[in-house]
Amino acid sequence: MENGFLATLSPKGQLTLPKEIRKDLRLEKGGTVLVEKAGAGVLLRSVEIRPRGDDFDDQEWEALRKIAREKKGRPQKTVKGFLKSLESGK
């Protein structure tokens, strides 16, 4: 396959994107991909989800991601919960 890769679906219908694709799309663990129908195939696009009214710039978001990766704490359901967990150090 000249420009393609083979990937096998898991029993749950999941697949692992090959490393080269993840690198090209700059996807990290937990990244978001938009999957669109495109004729007989699909189109994948790397996307970044941000809440409405976001006042953080790219540098601030990256700093928050770094803190989250370092803390390896419990997942938070809300931004408020995440910020509270950062303040408490847990």
C-alpha cells in the first residue's frame, strides 16, 4: 500500500492509528480526532476541543497539559474540579 496502513478493528470496534499517522497529526495520548464520512471511506482530522469563552492562549493550555501529565491525578469531570485539584495538590 503506497500511502496507506492496515489496522485491525478490536472486538469493540476500536483501532490503533499507526505511529506515523499519530506523528503526522501531532496526536498524543488522549488526543481528539474528528472522523468524517468521505465517500466509501473516512477522513481523520486532528482537533483540539476548547470550552466556549476560553481565555487561555496556546502557551497556557500547554502548561496546563504538562501539569496534568506530571500530576497523574484522578480525572476531573469539570474545569472547576481540575483547577481545584491543582490548587490542593492532589
